[in-house]
Amino acid sequence: MNAWSLRTGRDRIYQDRHEAGRVLADQLMPYRDRPDTLVLGLARGGVPIAAVVASRLHAPLDVFVVRKLGVPQWPELAMGAVASGGGLVLNDGLVDRLGINDDTIVETIHHETAEIERREQAYRGGRPAPELSGRTVILVDDGIATGATMLAAVRAVRAAARVVVAVPVGPPTLSSQLRDEADEVVCASTPAMFEAVGQAFVDFHQVSDDEVRRLLAGPSAG
């Protein structure tokens, strides 16, 4: 793995994801016009940002699906995340505190993996996933909070490719695991009083499946 680096920026408020994509692209210009560069947007909120980044870097765009692993009794509470290609993150402390057994974890992983496959089919319409081997993959999301979903994505990609994490906003202290496992992290804004990703956006609407499909059908997709 190449030497790790971190680049962060000052506090910013973005009008929308399109503006966030322009700001990120400016910080990613060393990857412009490189034949090995591939931009993957984490579905769904990362895809509009990734589309702008891919267009400005003259790089192909594709989608990467990550799913939260919800605690069975409280599905909004995440005990981890699983990604396309099998990347997995588990919150071992939470699992132990709640006494969640291995069978429950495996069943949840299988359920969410099936949903990942369904969404990939829906978004790509039968088009195969891109080849990652030997490439520099820029993983784009609309922000990092706990880092679990992005970490799952990094783990799924890193065996085959150099991994660059690119987000418009995140906490001042990023996950130590993310720092350990990605080759580079570009975080354009690190507010001192970080509470949630949405605080950095005026327009933070929920991205629909139709919007994802439309963006993937654009000129940067492939």
C-alpha cells in the first residue's frame, strides 16, 4: 500500500451536493486525465457529488453500494456496515453490550448483501461492475460521520486498488481505522463543532434511486 496522506480544509457550507462536488474536484486535480482513475459514488447520497468529480477529472463514474447492519430490535441503530465486494465493519463493543449472537449477525449480513445485489442491478441495469485491479479508486460520499460505511467500502476495494476517500465534510478527528486503511483521505471541510453531515448543506435532500440511475447514465458513467 502506498504511503498514507490526509488533506482537510476549513469550515464550509455548501449550497448543495453539486457545489460540494466542484470543491472536491478542485482538491483532486492530481488525478485528472489519469487512465487508471475511477470514481465510485456511495449510493445514494454520494453519487451526485461523484458525478461532478468524475466529470471534472475526466474519469469514469460508477456506483458503490454500502448498507448499514441494523440491530434487529432497533434497525436504526447500526452494529456495522457491509459493502459491495464483501467489505465488512462490525461495532464489536455494541455487539457485545447487546448480546447479539453470531447467527443474528450472519443473517443480517446475508439480508443486506442481497439488498446490495438488488440495488446494483437496479442502478446498472445489467451492466457489469467495473474492473478495479490496478486502478486508483476515488470513493466519494456526501460526508463522514462515524466512518463505518466508508470503512466498509475501503475494505472491499483496497485488495485490488489504491484507495482515495473523498468527502466534502467530516469530523475534525477522522476514524483511526479509516486513516490506517485508506491510502489518502480528502475531506474539504472539518467543522470544529461537527454534529451531522447535513449541517454542511443548505440543500440536503434525500437522493432517489431515479436520480442515481439518471446520473449513472450520464457521459461520465462507464
